[in-house]
Amino acid sequence: MLGESTQTWFNQLSSGLIHSFAQLRELFLHQYASSKHLRKTSFSLFSIQQEERQTLREYIRRFTETTLEISTAHKEVLANTFVKRLRDGPFFFSLVKKPVDDFDELLARAKKYVNLEEAKKIKRAELNNKRKDKKDKGSCLDNFILLKIPRSQVLMEIESSNIIKRPFRVSQGPTQSKSDTFCKFHNEYGHDTDECMHLRNEIERLIQKGMLKEFVAKDDESALNTVGAADRSPIIQFGPKDLAGLHSPHQDALVISANIANYDVARVFIDCGNSVDILFLKAFEQIDLRPIRMEEVQISLVGFSGESVHPIGQIALPLSLGHGADVKTRMVRFLVTPSWADQC
């Protein structure tokens, strides 16, 4: 029984056109030649190539599926065609250096590079996940508990105790100096103690366990100078006009603002001719430094007018200068003294 389309074709044939079955067969084959399944040849392989983002495994799968439909292709032809349509890469360069004529041998060698390619893909995925985790952790820095004093000062207060876990390298002694920065927690050069991520995490761990509460800052106790939180101030520049009326060389004093122990001090008197760093008792009392112990000193200071004053003690505090990413912090040993006016 003929199908609908075939029946329509047969009915449209002219009367008396067909005189034999052989003639009908030729007309039928000519009519439906385009519907015949053509056998693929070796030239069909040239339409297959490894695309830009196609894996080696996927290219091999497409190529071998096509070869199954080509019964006459020689293995050497298959191998040569495979290499010509292969994208540049480790496997391609390997085949150029050491050609293969047998297609089965080529597939055996390809297996090693498929495994290598997939292993690299897994490695890249793991590395990207680590970078993402590191980025996520870095974005949570603002969630760390704020302290009254810098982490370097906290370390000085608790380093004699057994509550803090020191890194292994600290017992080996300082490494050779390669920079001006030094980490007291790791006992090595390369970064500041206050910028040490391991120390930050260790202090956070202790606080989470209910320890070091005396170092935790309250919201209204201090104006913390967090790196990156402060607005960038305009650059202060001095030109020739600023030297008018001055006799060079000169050592005129300078008054600046600074951050001492995470407290903003509005007036800091810089005197290049002074050999010591002084913190007046009134300023010391306004800064809540109760966890920090003051050391006794047995010296006297001479004022501008020749008067003598006895320091109450000395204390090491972090002093920060700069704004944002340009902030620099150094430990400074201050002599705490009454003001000269209080001595009169």
C-alpha cells in the first residue's frame, strides 16, 4: 500500500507513460533519490573540528561517532584527519613532536591528556572556591570586635600568659631583615604586628571564648581609626610662600593631630630639638588605658625655662599618622608628666 505522498505522485503520472516495471522503478528512484540515506565517506570527517571551548573528551566523542559510519576509512587517514582538526594544546603539540599513524594508538595516548585536562579543570575550580572563600572572609573584617588599643599592645599585655597560641616560627628566632616592618607575633620581618591576620584571628578567638574583655572597646569609648574607614584628606603641601619670614635653617615647632592608642589627639606638639616623647597626665587620664601598666622611671626633665619636672612613669603606646591606606603605626615610648603649669 502506497503512502499518501507516494499515491499522489503516482496519480499524477501521465497516461501511457509507463510500459514496464523497470521503467516505473527508475522513475520512482529518481523521484525519491533525496530521501535515500547516503553512506558517509572520509570527507565527512573534515566537517568535524574541535571548537574553541570544546573539551578534548567531547571532540573525541564526536569524531569517533562519525567514524562508526565510515567502514572504508583507513586508520592512518582517521589519525591524520583527527590531528588536523585538533585545536592547539598539549595533546596537539605532543602529536606534532611524536606523530601517530594508527588511530587506535592515538586514542590510547589521548586518554592521558583527557585525564590531565579534567584534573586541571578540577584544580581550577578548587582554586576559585578558595579565592571566593578568602574574598568572603575579607569582606567580613568589619564584623571583628573593636578593641580599645591596637592588637600589638594587646599582645604585649598577654604574651607572658599561656592563653594565646603562638605560631611555630616564633621559637626559631627572627628571620633576616628584608623590610622595615616587623611582626612581633610571628617574630619575623615582612608585615606589621597590627596588620597580622593570624594575630587578629587569635585575639578574636579568645574574645569569643569570653576572655580579653578588658580590651574590648565600647561604642562611646573611643573614636577608632579603622584603615579605609576615614575619608581621604587633601594633601598638605608647603611651597616657597610658606617660608616667608623664616630664617633657614630652622627647627620651628609644629602642631599636628595624631591618633594615640586609638584615641584622636587634637594637638600634638612636634619639637625637633626635644630628645623624649612626652604625654601630659591630663591627656593620659582622658584616655582610658587601665589595662596597660605604667613603668616607673627615675629621671627628671628640664623645661623651656630651666624648671625641673619629675615624670610619673613611662608607657609604650601606638601612634598612628596618616589617613586611609596611607596610615602608619609605630610604637612610641612616652614619659607621662604633669604639665609645667601644674608644677607652678
